[in-house]
Amino acid sequence: APLNLENFCSELTDIFQLSAGNQCNIIFSSQGEHTQAQMDEDLLNCIFTNLLSNAIKYSSQNSTIWFDLICKDGLATFQVKDQGMGIPLKDQARLFQTFYRASNVGVIQGTGLGLSIVKKCVDLHGGHIQFESKQDVGTTVIITLPLRSFASR
Ligand code: ATP
Ligand code: MG
């Protein structure tokens, strides 16, 4: 069944905002008229629960997280942007490796599996993932997925 990405993302935002309470403020925005997609909802859930939980976990109190969706030209572009601790340049190349965690995580717990799973989910959808991050400034993860991920028969 087709999935409405705008509804999907805004519901996920509500769930994460409820669980984060006043620790952070999550702002969702959507651009584009056609947000219907043929995508696997479980894979999308896996991708964005990991990205939103990272954004919350690696941010300090009272910070803002922006979750943006842009649908155009047959592509959905999703952006999760935070104002958290960022990722040191020297750690960035290994981020999608299993069990890899950056050197600045301190006491924050994690297995280092989330992003490697996200990368696999994006690849399965024929999509693309990139990020921009600066230590002590924040991180933005950008994911592009085709709105129709499988060939028409
Ligand atoms: P888990 O498997 O529980 O998600 P994790 O969060 O440590 O554990 P990943 O989600 O794979 O693992 O992230 C890998 C590493 O990338 C993290 O340990 C952290 O160092 C860094 N990282 C990921 N997202 C962010 C972010 N939004 N801000 C700062 N660092 C991040
Ligand atoms: Mg994680």
C-alpha cells in the first residue's frame, strides 16, 4: 500500500516529541505536494527512529531538532538536523562501520550499530545517505530515497 510520507514523518515526530518531553523541541516541516511513496514502512521506521534517537541522545537539554521532508522530481529528501555535540572530523569516515562510536561520546551509551543498520536500509531502498557534522556545533543527516523504489512491471 502506498505510504503518505508527510503523515508518516509527522506521526513519528509526535511520538519522539512525547518521549523526549521538554528535553528538546522537534520541528517537522514538509515541502512538496506529492508525498505518497511506495516504500517499506518498517524500513523507514528503522531509519528514522535511529536518526531521531541519535539526534536526541547526542544533544544537550533544550536544543532544537529539525526534521524536514522535501518531495520533488520522484525523490524524497529527508533531513534530520541537530545542535548537539557533533562528530569529530577524524571519526567521520568510519561512522557507518558496525560498532564504531566517535571519540567524543563520553558516558553516553550505545552499541554503535544504529547507523550501520540505517545505511543498509537506505541501500535496500536504492537511496543515498550523507551527513555534515561539526564538533560542538551539530550534525545534519540527509537521506534521499526514490518515491517509487521498485521497477514497474
Ligand atoms: P546504537 O546502536 O544504540 O544506535 P550508537 O548511537 O552509538 O548506538 P550509531 O547510531 O551507529 O551508534 O552512531 C554511531 C556513532 O556516531 C555514535 O556512537 C556517535 O559517536 C556518532 N553519532 C551518530 N549520530 C550522532 C549525532 N546526531 N550527533 C553526534 N554524534 C552522532
Ligand atoms: Mg544510535
